[in-house]
Amino acid sequence: MGLMLARLLVLAGCDVTLADRHEERRAQAQAFGARAVERLEPAGHELVIEAVGRPQAWRAAIDAAAPGATVVLVGGCPSGSDVTLPAAPLHYAELDVRGAFHHTPAEVDRALALLAAGDVDWRALAGPTTGLDELHDALLRPSHGEARKLVVDPRR
């Protein structure tokens, strides 16, 4: 999700920095036109989009935001998670923190148009192909390295 958001922001003309601890994912971000770093500098960014979905990543997003910045929490934490965030930047730095979930039909249409035009190469994000019978086990396998999404082929 983070790589796709980075690519869309680059296509919109934004200067994008993507932070990821995995070297392979940083290389993917650079191929999509973003700057890639292992860790964001604290308190320097006007817009921070968190796409990992872990409480510590939500905290890092808050820490990376400049005063008055917007922080968008796209990555959903696991069900039942509690997140503790620091009060000072939320209150005194007047951060605008928002959750984001799902999409509208217009956004799906725009995404399909970008894919059809080749502006976003889905193959750069596609991982192994699995059939429906193997899907459960495939989803339970840990992910490492490059950000690749499973391709589900129901005929397989």
C-alpha cells in the first residue's frame, strides 16, 4: 500500500520520501520516483502517510510530522490493538490526525485508468500466484524483502 501511495503521489507531482527498513522496498520506491530512506527525520514533514498498520508505526508517523502537519493513518492495526500516542504533538503542535479506510467508486475508476495507461505498473508489485485452495496458507506466510502482493488465480 505504501509503495502504491508513493507512486500515486509522485504522479501527482509531489516530492515523496518513503521510509522502510527493507532495502528491497527502498529500491522499489526509488524505481517509482520517490526518495527512499530507512527512517524519517523527526518533526519535519507537512504530510505523513502511515501504511504499515502497527502501533509503533503510528507513533513514528506522529514523530515525523512538522507542527501543523497532517498525519493519515492508512495502515490498519490488527483487531484489538490499543495505540498510545503522545499528547504534546497532537495538542501543542496542532497535528491533524486522520484515519483512512477503503475507497470510493470514483477512486477505483481512477486507479483502473492509471493501470490501463501504464502509469502504475502492477507487475512491479505482483508477487507469487496462488489458487484458492492454497490461499489460506499463503496469507499466513510471513512477508520479507520486496513489497509484493499475492495474485489469486481462482482457476488454479
